[in-house]
Amino acid sequence: MLILSTSNQSVVPAIDLRNNRCVRLRQGRAEAETVYSEDPVAVAHHWEEQGAEYLHVVDLDGAFAGRPVHGELVARMAASLSIPIEVGGGIRTDADIERLIEAGADRAIIGTRAFEHVDELGTLAARFGARLAVGIDARDGKVRIKGWIETTDTQAVTLAGRADALGVQTIIYTDTAMDGMLRGVNAPAVKEICDAVRCRVVASGGVSSAADIRKLRALDCDNLWGAVVGKALYDGKVTLPALHRAAA
């Protein structure tokens, strides 16, 4: 497993898609949108040129609609890059997963489906292996679903443990209260998830500086594979090379 260490792959730029544009939302709220580019493919190339070895792509329209919306754009992005991408947002069926993989995604991320049909995760993990990741989005420790519109009574750490036990190889944990706020990472919550599972964990939400990457490294969790970074990069608060140096 890769730890937050010497690999650039451990710092993963995010590309959020809405209305065919690259945007960021504050805490996932649709009304709190900032548009950064009308050309997400160009943005993907920019991060590749900056040294990214992996990209995290979220179909926001898909998350709100409950079905993937930007399949064609994802296909164009994947075809034009030499680095892999993971894609999430509105993936509810096996066919959705298959189509994204066929479109060129390295792995598909399921969130709402993983919560609503947790009993199916064993079958999905066996079928798709490393091509499948489970996204666990949480606020105050409780799982949020359907584009972060609904908050459940289930603890994120409980869902993480169940997914891990059923063979899921990657969990992407997002603290939704921190997402897009530039207030730093919720390191204790990340550690709680890492300690509860054997699979690799990707932290998301709140990275605002190289210090946040160092804080995650200091957790000393062997299964912490990396961190997704969005707004801090887009607002120029930190550069991708600086985050890579911190990860090393």
C-alpha cells in the first residue's frame, strides 16, 4: 500500500463537474458554487502537467440526480490523459459502474448505493476488485447520502468497517463540514477510519496547506493512501508541487 510518503500519487487533485464546467461547492451545497473553468479537460491536463499521478473526478449533477450525467465528458477526459482517474457521483447500478470503467475510469466510487445496499458490497468487491471504491461522506461522524442532502443515523466508522469486512479495497472518506472551507483536515476522524479498517483510505475535505498534509502523515497510519485536494489548489492557497514535497 502507498502511504502519504514519496509518491505524488498520494496527493490527488479533485475535479468537480457541474453543467459541463469545473466547479467547487462549499460543503457540497449546490447554491454555494464557484466556477473555475469552462473546460474540465484542460483542467485535468493542467494537474497532470503539475505532476499529478491520479485525479479524483466527481459528477455533481449525477450525485444530485441519482444517475451519472457526465459520462461523455469523463470519457473525453480519460482518453486525453496518461494518468488514471477515479469517478464518483450518482453511481447506483452495476451498469453505471461498468459504463464508467468502459469510459476509461480507473475506478468507480459508490456512496449512496454502498449505504443503502451494504449487503451487496461483497459481491461488488469480488466482481470489480480494485476498480471499485466506496465513498463515505460524513458530518459529525454520521454518513450523508444523495449528494449530501440526507444525513443518516449510521456512523461513518461503522459503514467503513462493514465495507472493509466485505472486501472493499479502497475507502474515500470525506468530512463534509470541512469540504471547501479551507479550515484544515479533521485528522482525528481520518485516524478513526484508518484504525477501523485494513483496506486503504483516502482522506478528503479541508486540506488547505502543506501543513495539513504533514498532519495526515503524522497520523502514522499504514493504510492512509493519500489525500484529495480541491479548493486550496484552485484558489492558489497552495501549489501541487508544494503538497508533493510535504507528502514526501
